[in-house]
Amino acid sequence: MHDPVAGTLMLLALLWLSAKVGGELAVRLRLPAVTGELAVGLTLTVLHRSWTAFPDVAASPATELLGGLGVVVLMFAVGLESTVPQMLKVGLASLRVALIGVVLPMAAGLAGAWLLLPAGTPLVLDLFIGACLCATSIGISAQVLRERGASDSVEGRIIVGAAVVDDVLGLLVLVAVSGMVGTASGGPAGPKLAWTLALALGFLAAALSLGRLVAPHLFSLANRFRGEQVLLPLGLGFAFLLAWLGSLAGLASIVGAYAAGLILEPAHIVDLERREQHTLVDLVHPLVTVLSPLFFVLMGAKVDPLALFRPATLGLAVLLALLGVAGKLLAGLGGGRGVRAAVVGWGMVPRGEVGLIFVAAGAQLHMNGAPLLSADAQAGVIGALLLTTVAGPVGLGWVLRMQKTEQQA
């Protein structure tokens, strides 16, 4: 009798075991574990291309689902380690870092595309490539910060806050570029930009203000439940609800999950935590450990390794990656006095899933009957995203380790 779930079970066993092995090898090389998990994903794709009987990780719906859940749970856990008042204290610093981290990388991407793409390339393509470089993947940096015990530091909160602002600004840039080439819905880009901005800002304001008013009453009511193990299901349900509402508002679902973690301050759930003798952070941590590696392996598996070694695409990828890293490192200076600029800058470097979302959107855009992104241009951009995704955690782990060594000395 054929079991329809058996193939998925085999695939998940492969992913979890290979992710753990890759993470262990990275740690032994003094690299963040996520670097090994990304490399494992890329290796699995190479194996599939070489031997078609090997599972196609990137095309698996089960991997896609669990990887998506992994990054949502990860961002919820990161949000739980901070509070709204703490984020407000670094609000201006996060805004400065985000603005610099959008303007400089986008200008650098424009320059790189202008230098390497063929003459006559439409300006809108250069703008789109610049938009891909202004994105920030907070999921990767958040994991490195957690590994190094720095997620609740001032720099950690600035990085997360700036990445949330980056999501909003990057979305607006993407909408603007889509409006320039003509989206399926049509209409002028101006009103659509205004509506997107209003919707995104309205969601964040409502989530952080109304959510803080509703959450205490919700969890106070839940404390009257007679059943056991109430805290974790309610916490996750609250996080997934805000993640879904965030996606309806046009934001990445991880923004809503992070907002849910911020809202659930310790004072709101202290009675349930005392009753169950565990904090919500302690209960969520095993889920992060289990699910987040699947997300990072999936990200690595989605990159076409063969396209990276074509001379034209490799040159474009390397140049865009260097320019993108330089722009984000300069953005770290926006943190202000007393803030470790190198930590903030490297924390903003990874593009990861946010950049890949941008590329996927660009692949669906057409200008004059032809795709906006040619195959070589798409491969070059994906290559740059991969390089920054690997360079980010490596650089962030290195500066955190060096500064810890200096403090101990």
C-alpha cells in the first residue's frame, strides 16, 4: 500500500539531517551555522541537477510551507526579546540606518547595472536592480544575533527596526518600478504608491498601538482556561494572525510576526507564564531550532548554481554584491554615537528572501512584450543576493566575535 506522506517524510529527514551537518561544519570553521545551512541548500540543488532521481528541494511544497513557518516563528521569537518602548528608544537610529541603507545601495545598484549591462538597457531595469540591493533579510541576521547572544543589544534592536523600515521602503520602490513598466492592474503609479504607503504604515501603527491594548485582556481571559498548555498555542495563533494581516496590508508576513512578538510584553503574559512554569520565549525556542534551518536550506536551494559561473553573470553578481555590501556598511554609521557601526552595517548586509521576492516579482514584469529581466540579468542579481546572504552572517559573526574577544581581553 502506497503511503502518500512517505516521500515528504524522507525529504524532511534529509533536510533536517543535512542542515544539522552543514551547521556543524560551519561552526567548526568558526562561521555562523546559517552559513552552513545555506551552503547545504545549494549543494542539494547541485545534486538534483547532477542526478535527477535526487529530490528537488526547491520545488517541494512541504519544504516551502515549513520553511515559511520557520522564518515567521523566528521573527516572532526575535520580537519577544524586545518591547515597544525599547524599540522606540532606537527608532530614530533605525530610521537613519534604513534611509541610508536604501538610498546608497540603490544608487550603487544603478551604477553597477549601468556599467555592466549592455548599452540601450532601459533605465527601469537599472532601477529594479537597485531596488533588489536595497532590501534587507532580517531573518538571517536575527539568527546570527541569537547565536551570539546579541539579539537584545542596542545594535540588534536597531538592525531589526531598520529592516522593518527597509521592508516598507523597498516595497514602495518595487511598486514604483512596477508602475513604470505597467502592472497587470494598470493605472498610474502615484495613487498606488500613496495607497501602499498608507496601508503599510496604517498596519504597523494599528498593530503596535491597538495590539498593546488588546493583548493584556486577551491573555488575561486565557488565564481562566482550565486546560493545560495554553500559552504557546495562543502565542503562536496571535503571531500567525498578525503575520496574515501584515501580508494583507502588502507587507512581508515576517513584519507582522515580529510586531506580534513586540506586543506580547512580559507583563501581559506573566500570569500564564507563572502558571505553566515556562516563559513564552522558552516555549518558542524549540520550534525555532526545528523550523528555521529548513528556511535557510530552502533559500540556498532556490539558487541556480550553474548560472553563477557564466562570465557575464559572475562579473555582474560580484560587482553588485560588493557595491551592496559597501552601501549597507556605510548605513551602519547612521546608528549614531555609542553604537557599533560595524555590527549594524553587517547586520543589514544579507538580502536573502526579501531580495528573492523582489526578483520573483521582476520576473513577472514585461516591457514591450519582453520580460523585464533577461535570463543573464536575473542570474546576476540572484548571484549578488547569494553572495551578500553568505557575506552578511560571516561578517556579522566575525565582528561580534572580535568585539567579544576585545572585551574579554
